[in-house]
Amino acid sequence: MRSHKTLGRRTFMTAAASAAATATGVGALSDTASAARFNEYSSVYTTESLSVRSGPGTGYSRKAVADQYTGGYVVGGPQSANGYTWWKVRYNEDDTSSAVTGWSAGDWLVHSDFSYPATGTVTSTFYDGRSSGNHGGVDIANDTGTNILATRGGTVSTVGWDGDGYGNYIIIDHSGGYQTLYAHLSNVFVSRGESVYWDQHIGDIGSTGNSTGPHVHYEIRHNGTRQYVPPSEESEGNYYFARSGVPKVYY
């Protein structure tokens, strides 16, 4: 079992009540910096175990509790209630809760620098043992043709073919010495040297190369070293969403 640094409770400045009141209703997203620190589809994760409620406030029923470091993405908000700014988030499945969409207080939600590239079921996590060596990324399985999205803006450095391994694959260079890799693609929609933006459709899930079924093999690398994603071996079998945040504590 790998050990990881822990992330303590972080409290952030909540939105000004007067600005939040300008929202046009539940699910409305403000474009003003003073009103919100998230936008539609912002990739986020929880810094503590966090209640997921049916509406924006403590008076609404609790639908679930998202574990610490559960990834998701914003689909509504902001709304102000009970001294907090509330955001509607689509959360990945975690060890205690199925995938769920609901409202959470924003004090314990933070932006992620990377997001997961496809919607589907986690079938293999980092460092899984196998005959060819330890697994260097995370596998997310879904039907052939499922969209694969760029998980951060950058420049495509490699579009390649590896018949004994990755099959059709893409590598994107990002700032700060980071790279992401996407493998086993059925289709590729970008070219080497192309600038891509976060959330861009860059390819489709497939089963090319050394693959036991349609999935995307996803890696985050820093200065050439593969990073540990997602957070734990227990993530296998969980349902993840494209755009959902990868916790920073793991890369």
C-alpha cells in the first residue's frame, strides 16, 4: 500500500451574498469573479467528507456523503444559504456512495488541475500487479466510441501506435513539466504540434494494442515520472465521469 500526504481542511472565501442573489435560480452560474470561484463544468474534488444534499442548504435532505478526495464537476450554482455558498456537483462513485448529483457547501470543494478523460467504470488502477509489470495509470472502460476528452490544455507532442502496448495513443504536454497520455484509442482527432484546450474531444475509447476490452488507459506524468491516480486500489469498479477532478494530493 502506497502512502500519501494528507490534505487538511481548507476554508475558502465564500461568495458575497449580494452577488449570489443575482443568480437567476438554482443551477444558474455567475460569470463574475466576485460571485463565484467555479464555472460550469469546473473540475473539483472534496477536501473532507462532504454532505451531498437535494438542495442548496442544510435544510434539504442529505442524499449521500462524498468521501474525502472524491472527484466531480460543477453543474449548478452558486446559491447562498446558512452562511455558505452552495454548488451543485456531479460526483464520482466512491468507497461509500454511488455516483450522485447534489448540492454541497463550497468551503470544502477545490479546483483540480487535471480531470478524468472519459465516463465509465474503473477497471484497473495505478500499480496493479500484472505479468508485464506494475500498471502505470488508470483504466476507464466503456463502449467503443465513447468520447475521450483532454484533461488539461496543452500541446500534442505525440500521436503514435504501439501494437504490443498502447495501441493508438496520444501524449499532451502541459505547463510545469506535466504530460498526460491516453491509450488504446479507436479514433484519434488531433495531430502532433496541435494546441488543445481542456475538455476538447481528442479521441474515442477503443481496444487497440495490448487490450482486453474497450477502455482508455490514462496517465499523468511529471518530469517523466508516472503519477499515482486515482486515489486508491479500492476505486476499481467505481463509476467515474469525464471532467471530474483528479485530487491534487495524488500528483
